[in-house]
Amino acid sequence: MAGGQLPDEWWAATRNCIGRPDWQLHWQIHRYNPDLYILRQTACSHAEKPFLYLLFGKDRALLLDTGAEGGEHALVQAVRAVRGRWLAHNHHASIPLVVGHLHSHGDHIAGDEALSRLPNTTVVPHSSVRALQESFGIRNWPTDVGRYDLGGRVLDVLAIPGHDETSIAIYDRQTGLFLTGDTMYPGRIYINMADHTIFTASVDRLVNFAQTRIITHVLGTHIEQCGPYVDHPVGTPFAANEDRLQLTFGQLLELQQAAHDLGDDGKILQRAFSTFSICGTYPQCDPLLPDGRPRG
């Protein structure tokens, strides 16, 4: 299994992005290992500061998500730079790029159109369950696990609707990374489905899959926590003292517990854990004490 390095902190959430040249003003690029890059949209570009993942195989590369408004054209330059670096290192002239999405909300799809104009690039429609099934080999949605081969690098694809109808998770067999989008990350977990049992079933699928695999890190697409039971308010651009991006299988088990504790009366039971909190429909998530009571 291939290892990798995550940074101790992400400068993209600080004011250090000011004064950087060109596209580097809008995107921080982190080389996890030679075949996997993590891109983060900076606070100078958008307050949500989403994470993107770019994985390379022998036959194709896969970019997961395209960020929020304000970073579209800079993202094209960032992707070109990373792809060019990879091609030079591997002595290749070109490699096809597939652009997919971990879900279809606006802060993860803004760069689709700009990237679609790049040569040798295919963008999977972000709002189509059928397109996800066809692209990633998910025969029966949402119960079957899909399989996507980048060429010597197989990804497992799980359908996890509940945060969004098109939410998926990606397990990278090469690194053991479990990419969970907005369904699990250090921050406010929003459940946007009228029937919260869909979310619970999705989290059960995540846990059932993960318990028989090596999980090096669980990686989502935001950081909102700044300490145990403390998060930055919605819309905070420059966020000092962020928690780490990486979570663990144990914290995924906590999410499963929280999902099964959702209200039987059909209402979302808001609850805080040390590294994340369960919320209702965006942006309704009141600050909570560790015992689940509202602060103040």
C-alpha cells in the first residue's frame, strides 16, 4: 500500500493567500504522494474552502469535485500545473482526465464548465444518478459498490445519498484513503433528505465497507472545527486554528451512532461530537454543548 503525507496545517484558511501570484492566490496544492494531489480552494477565493482530490493511474486521472465560485479559471491553471508535473515525472505525453463529484452542491461543481474545455477531459454530469451508475459501475443504486479502474489503481465507489441525492464515497485501494465528501468531515454534517433513514442507511454502508478494509484516513471536503465541540461560524473565510482534515474509522463509528440516534418523529436530532456535529437542513446548525444542549 502506498503511503503519503498530509500537512500539519492548511495555509489556504489563513490570510497568507494574499499576495500570491496568479492561480496560487485561489488554490493550495498539496502533494500527498507522486500519484495523488489534494487541492484546496483558499479563503481569498471562497469562504467554504472546499477540498478536491486528483488521483492518477496508468491510464487516466480522476479529479473529484471542481470547487466553488470564484476559483474556476484558476482551477484550470492549477490542474494543468499538476497534470504537467505528473506527466513530466512519468515521461508521458498526455493522460485523459475524468472529472467526477462526491456530490452535486454548488460549492463543489463551479469549475465544471471551465474544465470541460480542456483537451482530453471528460466531465461526469454532477446531478445525474444514472451518469454516476454508468461511469462508476454501480449497477443497483444505492446498494451496490461500484469499481473504477484508473489503470493499475482500482477505486471502490459507494452510493451514500442522505446529504445529497448524488453523494458518493471513494475508497482508494492504493493508499487506503476513504474520501467521504460532505457526508463525513470535521465540521457540520447537514442532512438534506426529508427521510433521514436514507442518511442512516448510507452511513451504515460506509461502516460496513470500511470495517473489512485498511483505512489510513477518512478525508472529507471541508474543515469547520477549530477544537473539540467548537466550530467556526458559517461563512467564516479566514479560519485560524483549524482542526486536522483527516478523521478515523473510530470517528466514522461515532457518525453511525449519531445517525441511528436521529429523531423517530421525523425531525433531525442535532447532536455534537468532539470533531463534528449533526445538523438539519443547511444552514440550520446551532452551536451545541457536548451533551447536545444548545449553547447560551
